[in-house]
Amino acid sequence: MTAATLITKPLPAHPLPKKPLPAGWPRERYESHNRRLKAMRLAIALLDTGVYRPEQAPNRTIRSTAAEIGVHTPSDTTCRMVRALLYDHC
């Protein structure tokens, strides 16, 4: 018997192109979608800087990370979402 091998593809050098969201959604759905994307970007940036636990990420830290990566200042709700993502990571 042969052992299964894991084939991995190299990551693309540039991010995938953005696609427009479908028309006809209620405004709240667009806002929620964009808020979740922003929270994911911030959570990834925090993980890259060594912040792995929610208690290591007060609003001040999340907002300074947002400024470093060029994202608009997140709201308190978005900061809570970032901490929730970090909590799920643990």
C-alpha cells in the first residue's frame, strides 16, 4: 500500500480579485458582510504580530493594528468580533 501524500499549491503572489456583491440585498446585510471581512483582516494581522488570545487585544491594540495595515478605525462592535475570532482560534 502506498501512503497518501499531501499536495500543496503555492499561495498566489497577489490577493484574489474582489467581486462585487450581488444587488438586491438589504443594506444591513452589506454592512454585516463588510464588518466580518474587516474583523477577519484585523484578526489575521493580530495573529501575525503575536496576539493570540482575546485578552491580549483591547480596543486600543486592535485600532492601532488597523492604522498600521491601512484599515479604517473599527467600531466597538468590530473590535468585539475580532476578539471573538481570536477566541475561536484558541
